[in-house]
Amino acid sequence: MTPSDQTRLDSQLQHLHLHHIKSHYQLAATKAAEQECSHVDYLAQLIEGQTTLRENRSIERRIRNARFPVLKTLEEFQWSWPKKINRSQIQNLFRLAFIATQTNVVLIGNVGLGKTHLSIALGHAACLNGHTVLFTTAIDIINTLAAAQSAGGLKLNSHATSNPPSSSSMSSVIFPSISSAPIFCSKLSASAMSVPPW
């Protein structure tokens, strides 16, 4: 490959946003030659690296756009407090089946028992699984909807109460506190699955 050919290839890879391939194709080609890999194996290695890079960036972008105040995970949750928590039921939520069925999750309990921790962890898990999440307050959602309605971007009528407005690009919305009950809304659907108080 001549220097001009390499420059052209680098430019094309940059234009296609194939940054991993651009950064690694020369080293990968050298290793492939040393190991006598086939052209297909060489290409597969580059594509795998590019795919992994894009997946990781997508996850990072979803987590950043979710606007979590802090990052929390289920593994960090202290199961020793509260003592009456239904651990298996909480862990079952992290299968995220409720998103597919557009069911809401409401965590009910007193202050300081980890409801917000679990709602953030649930949102984080959803981000890792390819879902778009927004951590926000109920008042912010109300203000946003009111502004959209005022601007003519939201159509509401008396028949809409059973089907609240939702965003086609938003998988889940987390309201961190409504009377001490975080709500994880899936597509802002009307139904709700309540986790018993603890």
C-alpha cells in the first residue's frame, strides 16, 4: 500500500466514523500476517472491535443522557437494611420484563430505605440493556408537557386520560420522589406494578 493509498483509506474510515478500524487495521494486519490468519478472520477481528467500541459509546451516551444524580447499582445495595425487603421481587425487576409489557414500577416506603438507590440502579440496568432512560422529577415532566402543549406540540383531550402521552424515543422515565415513592415509568403507560412497602 502506497502512502497515498493509506491516506485515502484513513480518510474514508474517518468519514465513515470507523475509528477503531482506522486506529487498529495496520497492527491487526501485521499480526494477521504473522499468525497466517485468513482475510475473513482479519476483517472479523476489526469488525468485532468496532462493534464493541460503538456499543460501549452507546451505553455511555444513554447513561449520560439519563441524568442520574449519581450512579448506583444493584450490587451496591445493602440488603441488610431494610430487613423486610422482598429481595427476590426486587431482583426480578432487574430482568426488565416490565419495560416490554409497558408496566410501571412504584417503590413505596419510608425515607432512607434505598428506594432512590434502587430506582437509579434499575435505570442504569435499563441503559446497559439498550433502553433510553430519563431520571427526572414529576414537576419537570409536568412543566415540559405544559410547555409543549402551549407551543402546540402536544395534543391532549378528554379521551387521552387512559393513554397518557409518551415519547417514541423514550423507553423509561424515573420520577425519583412523589410522596416518597419513586416511580419507574415504562413508556409512561397507565398501568402500574407496586412493590409492597418495606
